[in-house]
Amino acid sequence: MTSPLPFSPPPGARVRRLRTPRARFAVIDMPVPEGVPERGVALLVPGFTGSKEDFGLMQGPLAARGYRTVAVDGRGQNESDGPADDESAYARQELALDVLAQAAALEADGPVHLLGHSLGGHITRSAVLLDHTPFRSFTLMASGPAQVSDGQQQRVKLLRDALAVMSMAEVWEAILAMGPPEEVGGPARGIGDLAQLRARFVNTRPAQLVATGRQLCTEPDRVAELAALPLPFHVLSGERDDAWPVPLLDEMAVRLRAHRTIVPGAEHSPNAYQPLPTARALADFWDSVG
């Protein structure tokens, strides 16, 4: 979907740069309102062709429940810096180390709740497998156990092939030429109007999309490694998902002994389609963790 809602931070949020020893990352930092007891801090990591703005409709409701949330643009994603052509900067290990650095820089009072959406789930999973101690819990939102579905692999390959011969602006025009955004999907579908979504896409570094797109299509199943860690897990999705079939996500939740949430009326981005019930499910889970 495209949305008439503003592609802007929620009231009271700070748009700033999070300084870490690895890089400075663009974030939307939503504090807990005055008078609301603080219950924790959460780091929110977006998916492929996404950005920190994808979580904007959830951040206010989560703050009202006592949770400060920090939504981040990853390296080379939207407003965070990164090389345009050096794919090695976006290796999975590098992106996982970025997440650990971001968590450390939040200066939270104890471990933080971690959430990764789609590709962000794979990146955050790698971070947790490197070091789980900075995290109080881990939520995989619409993010499966291994590579994306065959249909999504074909879409990713099409994008990567286009990026090999076109500029980001030219690729955007080619995407729009394929049909209405609500049918074509991909980077032309999300919160904000087309001009805002175009700016986000053009801002993202081509090497980031090529490298992470390849990772989406080749990701191994690491659920057994993850299940061995002493962390509370949460698998959350919509009732439909074209990247990982919902029954596959159900099975992953069983393997992880995870809390499972299916958000009615939502698809691959429950944070955008159904932000209020999604925020409620997240806060309920975080409350249960303590």
C-alpha cells in the first residue's frame, strides 16, 4: 500500500544520528512520555528496501505502554551513510556487528528488546548469534528461517539485474512503469506518498541492495543455533505473507519455543498494515518478559 499518512516521525520523537564506534546511524528515537512509567528500550531494524520510517505508526503506541523505541536506518540504507559500490561493506557479519554497536550506543538501563523485520530479522539473528547478552528478548517480524520464497527470489534477482545497468532513479521509474504501486509492491509500496518513497529508494546505496538481496536468496537455516540461546523469542507476522509462508513461520516458532502472534488483516508488514494491534502484541510480549 501507499499511504496518505506523513512519512515523518511521530510527535515527540527525536530524529538524530546514533554515534557508534563503527558509524553514525540515522534513527528515530521515541521516548516514553512524561508520567508514563518506563518499562524498557527496543531497537527496531527494518527490512529490504525499507527504513526506520516503517515503524513510525507503532512508536507512539509503544511509548504509551512505557517502551522507548529506536528505529534505525542500517548501513547504506536511506539516511545512513555507506559506500555506493563496495558490497563487502554490507556482508552479513558487518551488518550484524553494526546492530551490536547500535545496541551498545543506546545507553539503556540494561539489555534491550530487539526486533528485526524481514531482512532485518536475518541481520539481527546474526547479531544475536554473535552475542546475545545485550538483548532482553528477540522478535522476528515476518522473517523466516532461511531464504525467501521462490517468487520473492525472482523479484530480488530482477532488481539486482536492473541495478547492474541502471541508476537508482532509472530503476525507480522502471518499477513504476510495471503497474500501480499497490499491485507491483516492493519499494513503491509503504507508508508515505510516492515522492517520499522515491526519495528513500534513491537514497539507498546500490551495493547495499545488491549484497543484501543476495543474502535474502541464499540465507541458511540457523534456527537450531538460535534456539540454543537463553533468550525469550517472539515470532510475529500477518495472516498472509508472500516472502515466507505463514505455516513455515508457525513451524519456526515451534522450533524456537517462541511466543507466536498472527496479526489479523496484516500481510508482510504488520507494522504498516495494522500498527495498533502489532504494537499491542509487542508490548504484551515485552511485558511478559519483565
